[in-house]
Amino acid sequence: MPSPYSMVNKRINTPTVMAYVKGTSQSSAHDSPPRQPALVKSRTVDSGARVVARNVGRRFTTASGSVDACVDIDLTVEPGSFCVVVGPSGCGKSTLLRMVAGLDHPTTGTLDVSRLDGRAPTNAMVFHGRTLFPWLTLQQNVAYGLKLSGMDRNARLARARELLGMVGLVDFQRAWPHQVSEGMRQRTSIARALAVNPDLLLMDEPFGALDEQIRYLLQEELLRIWERTGKTVIFVTHSIDEALILADKIVVMSAHPGTIREVIDVPFPRPRFMTEVRSDPAFADLFTTAWSILREEVETGGAFTEGTA
Ligand code: ADP
Ligand code: MG
């Protein structure tokens, strides 16, 4: 039975575009055995990975020429912190996330993902849209990565149940993806990503397809989970509002080819509650700061006509 790690070594991705992968740590990435996933009950920064990007760029060469998806990315994401990336469409957000996941590689610069204790970091990705296996129940979807890692059936189903409980779906564990709402499917995707206890959670516009009320509920749910587990999170969104609710720091990227325009520290205390954050006078100031930068990039960078979402 292949482990999730071999999925990456062989560059095999599942049709769900879900990835359970090793980080891009240059040091011990191939030496350490897979760690048995375990639900972390209290928050410790030790359980998160550190991401350090120095002058990272990614150039794609296509039949019609070359395109720089992103250039000169300098970024440090500390273990256990919540980093949100915003930027115009086509500025390289997904490319950056894929490189951090080890699914793609920089063509310039260095990108290092490591743990403080030197062990090889793991990561998992959550995307928006239909990413669950339609032929598996919610419980089986959550247990899927654990099956690949060799965990026995009873243990993995028990853990999947625990995680579905964490996202409020234990009563729906035997449902098929088409029988539940989009919000419930997305909660299942989050549970599935958490199942392998990754050091780094990479989320690419995970709530982009959801209506606003469900989005609000999931944002708070994600915050509660993150506060409990202490993972490092890199979260991509189009929404400044979402970024301010979630982030320790917001990375604002320029229009294509994307680079970092500004890093905004978000000072609201934790645990955070959306209503408190929104009623804080600093919220409006930070929103204005972020939007004025982003607006400039969207308007002057040609993001209306170039790039892809
Ligand atoms: P974002 O997620 O910010 O919308 P992407 O990372 O998807 O942006 O894409 C950034 C740029 O890189 C876009 O111009 C896109 O067309 C280009 N790009 C992304 N992936 C590839 C690829 N595999 N081949 C060629 N160009 C690509
Ligand atoms: Mg994208």
C-alpha cells in the first residue's frame, strides 16, 4: 500500500486535486518515516511548519512563449501562524501555493518548508469546488488519506468520525457527497485535509463558491479548528474581509506577474469572533489600507484582461 508520501515522490495527484504531501524542505525531506497522524488537542507552535521563500519566481514555458507567474517572492511564514494571501486574478497565488506544497518548483530563488524539530513537514491542500470522491461517503472521503498511509480500517473510520464531529457533520458520515450541501462538502474537505495531521494547511480560495452566510460560519469554524491544532495555514482569498477575520498577516500581491506589494499585520486578539473584529475601529482602517493597494493593482495591472483565475 503506497503511503501519501510516495504519491508525491511519483508526482501522482488524485483526481480530487487533494494532496497529502511532504514539504519542500531540502534537509531531511527523504529521510524521516511518515508520522502516524494524531489529533492535536492543544495548540503548540511545534506542530506547524515554517515557510521561507527567498526571491522565488516561477516561469512557465509554453508553445506561445514564456510567462512569469510570480517573481521575487520574499516571504516568511512562522510556525503556527495564519497567513492570508490576496491579489488580483492571475497574479500567481495558486502557483505559489502549489510550490509550497511541493507540487511545483520555483525556477528562481529558494523555497524552504521545515519544522523546528528538523522532522520532515507534511502538508495538505483544500480547494474550492467539487473535490470529494462522489463514490465514497463523507466518512470514507475523510478516511481516504489514512487508508493510503496504511492505517487499519477501524482506526481510520474512527478518526474520520472524530474529524467529522469537529466540523459538525457526524450525523452525515454515511451520506454521499451529492446528498449534502456545498458548505457541508467543503467542511468535509477540511476534515479530510486535517485527517493526516499536516504541519501546513494550504487553502486555495476554499470558501470561494459558498454563499455569504455559510462562508461566515466556516470562517469561524476554521478559526476554532486552527486555534486548537496550531497548524501553519496559508490561505488564498479574493476577499479582504475574509483576510482580516482570519489572518495574522495579510500578504498583498501585485498584478501579474505577482510579487509581494505589502505585508499587513492584523492585530486583532485571539480567539477571534467575527462580530468583534468587524466592530473594531481598526477593521475599517485596515480594510481601507488593503483595498487601496489591491484596487491599484487590479485597475492598473490589467487584471481585468490578463491571466486566469
Ligand atoms: P492566481 O491563482 O493568482 O489566479 P495562477 O497562479 O493560477 O494565478 O496563475 C498565474 C499566471 O501563471 C497566469 O498568468 C497563468 O496563466 C500562468 N500559469 C499558471 N499555471 C501555468 C501553467 N501550468 N502553464 C502556463 N502558464 C501558467
Ligand atoms: Mg488561483
